[in-house]
Amino acid sequence: MSEQPQTFILMFENASAYDKYKQEVIASGGKIKDDLGALLGFTAVMPPTLVQSIRAGSLVDNGITSFEPDSVVTIQ
């Protein structure tokens, strides 16, 4: 049984890294869910293999400033 795709929020330090990872998500069979444009970020549904690949690398060296699971936030 294969793992389910996961949704993550990614933010980048520059447009080059932003463009690179957008293309990588799509090439891996993932989907850009929300494009944050000028903020240099997006939310994406990604296959587990891509999530593992991103986590295995150095986030800072790859231009990623934030890599977090997307989730619902509630206040009481």
C-alpha cells in the first residue's frame, strides 16, 4: 500500500528556488494548490517521495526558507 500525497506550505528566499520547486512538484506528479506569488511561496500536494527528497537535502542551501505541513488552524 502506497502512502498518500501530503500538502505542504513552501516559502523561498528567491525567485529561482521558487520556480525550480514549482516545476519539481509538477514533474513529480504533485499539484500546486495555492500560489502565493509575490511572497515567493505556494502550497502543494506532493507525493511522499518528493517530501522525503526535500527533507533529505539542506533546506537553506536549496533556497527554502520554510517547509511545513499545511493544516487547519483554529483559535478558541
